[in-house]
Amino acid sequence: MTLEFYVLWTLTGVGTVVFSALAAPTLRIRATMAAAFVTAAAAAAWFGTPPAETIGLITAGGAVLLLLRPATPAVAAIIGGALAGIWGIMLAGQGLPVWLGAGLGAAWPVAVVACARQAAFAPPRLRDEALFLVAVSAVAAAIVPGVQDGWRAAINLSLQSSPPLASGSLPAWTTAAGVSAVLLGGLYSLWSRR
């Protein structure tokens, strides 16, 4: 199991809960969620788990769309059902029988939809914050494979180069990541006060 697998496993599990809580409790939306689950589980079982970049970008796009247009429960149902199907197959990839992994993947959104009928389960502010966190996590999951490849390439290059880096210098990406985190936190603070 790689870092990419665990990041994707976490994203699909958490994303299933968040998107399922946003799906409207109508029969049509439940049928849409079930169809997305079956399609994603069958595709993941047959072709393998989709790349982390694909799942991350689709999940982030869905989260941003739901933040901007909250009245689109079909999007929540499709993404929630698909993430649940992929998560169930990933559970099976860890040693569970396929039927049990898919069953656990299906039980998760069913339980969340049943609990989401109560308004106290997920108030609107909590839903917005959960969508924001899922969007950030999805973007992180989308860039993990590229970062891993870059890290491996850097290690290979550093083994071939002779002069070591100065011990007191910080890599540029460390500074950029810190500044980005502070700026995104400030923007989120301003946005959540609206």
C-alpha cells in the first residue's frame, strides 16, 4: 500500500459521508446514488481503481459546485454514490471479500442518508465547512502522485550530485506551502463570515 492509496482511501470514505449527507432524501435521488454506486464499483472492480488525480479533481469540482450552487442534490448523489463504490472496492483490495467490501461501501451512504433526515445531523454551516475540507483534501489527493514522482526524481538527482545543500537554506516549496496555507486560511475565514 502506498501513500497514494491511503490518501485516496481517506478521500473516498470521507467524501462519501459528506456528499451523501447533501443528497436529497427523494426516491429519484436515491436511485441516482444507487446507480452511481453500482457503476463505480463495477468499473473499479473490473478496470481497477481510477487514478488519484481523476478522483481528486472530480471530487474537488463537485464540492466547489455544491458550495456555489447548494440546490443541486443530483450532483451530490452521483459523486457520493461513486465515491462509495470506489471506497468499497478499495476495502476489498485490503483483503476483504469483494461482496463484503462492496456491502460496507453501500452501507455507509445508506446510513448517512437515513441520519441526514434530521436537521441536527448536519446543519448548513457544517455542510459548507465539510465541503470546503473535502475540496481541499481532493486537491491534495490529486497532487500526491506528482509530488511523489518529483520527490523520487529529486532523490535520484541528489544521489548523483556531489555538493550538498546548505544546511540553513529552506526549499522554496516549503515557504510556498506555508504562505499558501496562511492565505487560504485567511480567505476561508473571510468567506465563512459572510
